[in-house]
Amino acid sequence: VDADEVWVWSQCWYPKFCDEALLALTRRCRNLSRLMVSYHPELTDAGVVGAVELIGGRATKLAFNGCAGLTERSCIAIGRHCPNLQDVNLSFGDHQDHGRPALDRVTDVGIWAVIDGCPLITRLQVSFNDECFAEGPIAFQHVTDLSIGKALELKHLRELSIHGCAFSRECVMRLVAEPDLCPLLRTL
């Protein structure tokens, strides 16, 4: 198959999309460079690590939004295997995560691995949709100011989404007040 872009949305697959399906898909699509998988809580690090190993340097866009079964192990694999990545969505939280929030499984270490390994990133999303929880705002408590500071090292960064993360107001205000920190940034 010559597909270079695949998008797997939760409502498209029955039975549930899983690691084996992701690996079969990435093996079959030999030219795959853009992979978007949305809201599949059954997906685990084993599937993502295997997929990014197969895609490797061809990857320019990866999105795993709403895949609550993932941890920073997936982030580390992305950083290790995808040096040409330009657009990445690491919003692992699931809007219906069945008591398994990814909030404590992604830390600055994982985000740093992606930033260090993927210097061409123009769009970085590390966010969590807290509007779906009746108990109030929830954040990636282990993704902090250290990650936004590290993201500012991305010379090509144009868009940064940090919704629902544990960043301080001072850190975000510094970014807004000092545009020279990230001169290409247009969307925050």
C-alpha cells in the first residue's frame, strides 16, 4: 500500500483498534509519514513503540490524542526514532478514560525526549481536555514549566498547545512578554 497518511478515529473501528492492528497497518503502509490515531484507550506503548520504529525517519506528523493507555515510553520512542517529525500531538488523556487517566504517566522526561529527538517540530500539542470531568480541572501534573522552557528551544516552533498542563502563569506570561524566546511562534 502506498498510503503516506492514515487517520484512525475511534468511531471507524469495530472491534476496538489495538496494538496488533496498528502494527499491521504500519507494516502494510510502507510510505507512511503521517499517522493520526484518536481516542483508542486500548492502544498501548507496545503498539506505538513498534509503529514508530517501523515508520522511523519518514514520520512528519504523529497524533495519539485521547489514547489513554499510552505513557512516556511512547514519547521516548518518538524522540528516539522520528528525527524529522514536524507535528506531534501527545494529548494522551481520554475523554472517557474508564478510571485510567494518563495524567501521571507522562512527565517532563517524556516531553523532553520528543523535543530533544525531533528538532524540526513546528507544532507541539501536550494538552488534556479537562472539560469532560465533572470534578473540575485536571492537569498533567508531571508536565511542568520545565517542558515549556524546553519547547522554546525548538527553532521552528509555530504552534504550542499546553491546555490542561501544570504550567505556571508566570511561565506562560514570560513567553508572551519575550517574543524573542521563540520568534516563529504564532499560536499559543
